[in-house]
Amino acid sequence: MTLVTTESAVEEGVNLLRSRAPREQPLVSVVVSTRNHAGMVRKTVDAVMAQDLDAELEMIVVDDSSTDDTPQVMERAVQDTPRQLTYARLTDHRGPAGGRNLGLALARGEFVAFTDSDCAPSPGWLRAALAAFTTPRIGIVQGRTEAASASPPLFSHFIETRELDGSYSTSNVVYRRKAIGDHRFDPACTVGGNGRPQSRFFWEDVDLGWRVLGDGWEARFAEDALIEHEVMALTPAQWILWPRRYGLTAAKVAKYPGFRKHLFLRVWVTPLHFWLDLAVAGLVAAPWQPLALLLGLPYVVAFARSRSLRGRFPPAKLAAYLAWDGVAFASMVGASLRHRRVVL
């Protein structure tokens, strides 16, 4: 296959390329919204095309107005693939919600799967996810996401999902199309930033999942529906400021109170945050009651178990982790006050 077809835009500001594969009715549509991931998106496409699924599938890659070589990479991918692949390029930057909504508009499958262009699905991803739709009331299946590296460096970011955590992250989730219905990703689900899509923290995937649950659909977790998430290098400053995203949790709880069941003791994002807050309380009370410093011991133990100071510059690593925890604490306190929901 050496040619691709060019179609007129489905709406203003959208250009399409489609592979020459016969456009048979797919069982599942895989939607990926990407921006400036030219070095990774081809790996994602190849992994989806290599799914060991007997049924028909289609893949839709929406390019959110990338400024790198993504168009050239995707043009080659459309030429090479033996399966149905649509490349939709936006001429204006709409953010991840806008890209995924266009993908939904183009999707024709009975099921719609989402992953990201910094992810690589395992060959059995879709087969395992679809097998988890064991009853007609199951509308969402969330799969397992792991870091692509067994030993990621300290200053890095990746997504891990090992249980049904209420996030319905688009790194690894499959919907029954009927369950989505007329719902779409809400671009307003952002926190922070200066008004530009690239400067905000997004939670439109959480919002869509909980709206679907609100319609009475059920969710399941598929352990074998594995996707590996690329380990993304961060600068020390980016890494220390990353936990500002924990402030999103208060917004989620404010809109969907049921999200609390995924929190530790219905208040803390993780057990470590609980021990951190206990340690902070001990420090505050120490001037009046020195024994209150003992409240920090559980945090010290949890810190030692979950974080490694091995290798070079242990003091610097310790300082970085403490700064990271401080940013997390301040972000969650600020968000709790802003949304009038206690989430720590």
C-alpha cells in the first residue's frame, strides 16, 4: 500500500488522511489525541496495529496542531498500515478534550478505546479489555498502566494504574459507545494556567467517566489489559512542581462526591499524604508539646519504604523529596479551601 486518500474536512479546521484499508465496520475504535509527540506517536500506532484481535479495529489519531514533525510521521504511518487508520490534523490548538471529541465524532466502533501518544499497548490490550465487558451494564473498562522502564530516574513522570481508581485515564480506558451516548469531553475541566491549553492541568477524562457512571453504567478493571507509559524526563524544577496537580482532586470531589471512595480514609490522596499531614501537625504542636514530634515517625517509616536515597547525592534527593511533599501539601490545602472540600 503506497497511497493514502485525502478527504475534505469533517468540519472547518480539520484535514483528514485515511489508509487504503477497506473501511469495514470495526468492533472497536482506538482514539489518540496527540501534540508534539513525533518521536513517540509512531510507536503507539504500531502497537495498536499489532493487536492480536480477530475482530476489525480502526485507529483515529487526532493531531492537535503539532508544531514538530508529527504530520510527516503520521503520513508515513498511514501509508504503511494494513489496518484502518485515520489521521485528523487540527489547524487550531484545542487541547486534549477537543482532540478526543473529534476522535469520537469519527469513531464508528461499538466500543471506543483511548490511549495516548506516549503509551505503547501490549499485543493483548484490546482483547483483554473487551473480555471484561461481561455484562450489558458494564460501560467502562479501565486497564493496567505501568512505567515502560523498571527503574525510572528520579526526575521523571509516568502514569501507573493498578486498580480501578476512579480516574478513567485516557492512557488506558475502553468505553461501550452506547454508554458514552451524547457525552463528550469537557474542555472546561482544567485547573491553573494562564488561559492557554498547554498551561493547564486537565481532568476531562475523569469527568467523562463519572458522567457515564451517573447514567447508571458500571465500571470494571482489567488487569491483563496492559499499556506501558513512556518515562518522560523532567527538570528538577518541573518534577518538584508536578504535585500541584494534586489540587485537581478537590475539584473532582466537589463535582463528584462519590470520588471520595477512592481516597485513603475518604480524605487523603494516598496513605503517604496522611502520614505527611500527621508529621506537619506534630511539628506545629511541638513548641507546646515536644512529644508531638513522635507523630512524624510514621511518615519517616513510610518515606523510607517508598523512596530510595541510594546512589549519588542522597542529601540532594532527600531535599527534593521534601520539597515535592511540601508542594503537594500546599497545593491540596489551597485547593481544599478554594473548592470548600477537604482533600489532603
